[in-house]
Amino acid sequence: MDKISIRDARQEDAIGRQATLQGWIRTRRDSKGGFSFLEINDGSCMANIQVIADADLSNYESEIKRLSAGCSVTIHGEIKASGGKGQATEVQASEIIVHGWADPEEYPLQKKRHSMEKLREWAHLRPRTNTFGAVARVRNRICRAIHDFFQEDGFLYIHTPIITASDCEGAGEMFRVTTLDPANIPKTPEGKVDFTKDFFDRPSYLTVSGQLEGEIYATALGKVYTFGPTFRAENSNTSRHLAEFWMVEPEAAFFELDDNMQLAEQFLKRIATDVLNHCEEDLAFFQQRIDSTVVETLETLASKAFERIPYTEAVEILEKSGEKFDFPVSWGSDFQAEHERYLTDQHFKCPVILYDYPAAIKPFYMKCNDDGRTVRAMDVLAPRVGEIIGGSQREDCLEVITSRMEAQGLDTDDYWWYLDLRRFGTVPHSGFGLGLERMVQAVTGMANIRDVIPFPRTPGNADF
Ligand code: 4AD
Ligand code: MG
């Protein structure tokens, strides 16, 4: 018999097929007529399939009547039309093989609903719940949309390194990579750490962004993107920060800030559209159980033009809002989550692209505007989530970027290769980074970023 996923077995065109289904029991119900109903889930979709196990199956009394949530089974049987509500099909079992038991006294995922906090302690079991199954499927669809979007637009997928010696964001929030023994650090005669004894001969870190290497490939191949794990040792215990997250970073040559904004908007619209078209069942679940604005937010993302306003204008809007913010707003300070949320959720009621930020609060690589005080930065803010994309046009003038690096305390000798890109055939170029987990939050309505990545790493937590 052919193996079939529950997702396929639930379709009407499967009726009449002899098939094999494999998965985990969600529930068992024994009927008075001497047979049992089993609900099986295999993760291929949110819904279970109902299996009818008659008493004449050889292991009915010895095994089937002992099945409980979490047991793993193989079912051979015929897929039939079902008279039941909410299901087109069901399975009449001809054989049921039990692979593994799950003692109902001990298996934690019984009928009772657990809090998200509790489920985080069971990171090895939570993917078996409806919520985390749905998050995993939607996350997968978003990743597929990311690749489809860039591949169809001629962007090349490149792989930038995870171990690096440079601090792209200049924020000093990097995890060190070393093979030195912390109990026995080699020292130079001056008493400093002797990094020539370390694996890479120099201080090395986990990357905070693949952008600088992305720029190298963009200024050779035109349009590229990198998509991989990113690390930040910032000690922020918030619902939107992780120490390890995934970032997708396109970078394009002959590309200015307006092109960049256009690309970011098309990109987010494509992801939203693909999720709306392919994850209907999971979205209905999020809408009902997690956040009743999920579908509306996605439709806005997919179809409404993003608002584009300069930073300076956003400051004016916030100052005039009459809102009481925990952090006051004034020109020159960075926005907090509460400010971003006011702009997206209350003022504009749609995604917002803020651009032309004060130079002092942005990294060295952003292109300086003629006003001498702002840079060609852009942040895309999504409803509920706030900043979801950060990007910019890059400074392409050798003299300007050299003095910006010096002003921010970077050693230009360390970045000689980055400066070479401005020395040899420099071009206007731009790019941005989308935080994958923040995108998953925007799409699913999940309140905490720890619940949209399989194994969250946060300060004090790398258990699994
Ligand atoms: O704004 P960021 O810091 O921009 C950069 O790293 C640029 N080098 C990207 C580029 O231009 N190629 O980060 C980009 C995005 C943020 O908007 C946010 O969505 C996400 O990455 N992000 C985080 N997500 C989860 N946890 C964290 N600690 C994050 N820090 C940034
Ligand atoms: Mg940012």
C-alpha cells in the first residue's frame, strides 16, 4: 500500500484508495458498538484524520484499546467518504501497528492546554501541539516565498560567513569565537590577550550581519541575497529579540534608496500573499486562537501601499500625538517599540517605511545626505511588531566612508577590503535585512519571538 500524508488523505480525490498512514494518536474514543475512533496527526497539516478501528482487528483488545495521546502508529486501510462534520474522508483500518507507547500518566501533552511559558520548557515536545505545528508550517512557507521572490527576480543566493573578524553594525554586541582556554589565557609581554595563539590568529566573532560580504558579491554580480543565522549578544530580554535569529539580506548594485524601498515593499507583499494563498488552515487557527487581527493584518500587508515618511516627519507626528510615551521623543533619538507601534497601529494603520535617519544613531556604512546630519537609512515597520526590516543605501564615496569609520572609532586598516570596493569601480548600492522571526510574528500574531523559532537562544537560555 502507498504511503499517504494526512493532508492528502483528507482530500476527496483520495476516496477509494488503499493506503498507509503514519503518525501520532491525538485521541481515542470507544463506541458502544464495539469499535474505536482514533484521531491521528502527522504534522502534514493542522487537521487530524479519523480512523475507524473495528473490534475484529487482531490486536483490538490487547493494543488498540490502550492507545492514548502521543502513541505512534502505522495504519493500513481504505480511505472512505465520511459523514462526520468538518471532514470529507476517514480511514477504515485493516491493520494497526503500534510503534511506541506514551504513558498517559507521564506524557505531558494531554487534553489540557498549557501556557506558552510551560511549552518552552518542553521544546522537544511542543512541535507536536497545534500551535507549534502551525508555526513550523508557516515559517517554512515564508522561507520558500523568500527564495522564490529573489530567485524569480534574478538575485543570486550567496553564503556569507558565520565566523568573522568584523563588526558590521559597530555596536560591539558580538559573541566571541575562540579555542583559548579561559582558565589559561596566553598573554603578550604587555599583559594583553595574545590572539596570535588563538585559532584564527586574531579576535573572531559570530556574525551580526552578512551585509559587508554581501556588498562584495553585489559589486561583482549585481543582485545577491544571503539568508542565514545571525548572532547578537545584546542583553535584551524582550518579546522581539533573540541572541540567535535568521536574517535575509538582499544587496544590489546600481540601486538607490528608492529602489531599496520598492524592493522591500514588493518582498513583504509577496511573502504575505504566499502565506494567504497556501496556509489557509493554519491562519484560521491563528486568527481564532492567537490574534483575531491576523488575516486582516496580512491582507493589509499584501495589498495596501506602505506609507513612506522621513524620520523628521515621524518625530513631528509623535510629538503632536498627545500620547504619553514611556520614552520621550525628540529629534536625534532612536525610536522605541512604543513609538513604532503608534505609527503603524494607530496613526497610519498600515506598514510604514521611515527613512533619512540622523547619522549619529546609524552605522558607518549608510550613505550621507547633503544636509550633513541624516543618512539614507530605511526601517520598515510592520503593524504590531514594529521594526521588521533595517536597511540603507551604502556610502559609496571613499573619502566620506573613511571619515565616517574613523568618527565611529573603527580601524580602517581592518576594513581595507571594504574600502577597496569604493576604490575600484564604486557604484551606488543598497540593501536591507529582514528578521525572519519578526516576519513570522507579524504573520502568525504570536506575541513572543521565542515561540516562532524552534529552539530560542536568549540570555541565560540555550538548554536544548
Ligand atoms: O536593523 P538591523 O540591525 O540591520 C542590519 O543588520 C543590516 N546590516 C541589514 C542590511 O542592511 N543588510 O537588523 C535587520 C533586522 C531588524 O530589522 C530585525 O528584524 C532583525 O534584523 N533583528 C533581530 N531579530 C531578532 N532578534 C534580534 N536581536 C534582532 N536584531 C535585529
Ligand atoms: Mg535596525
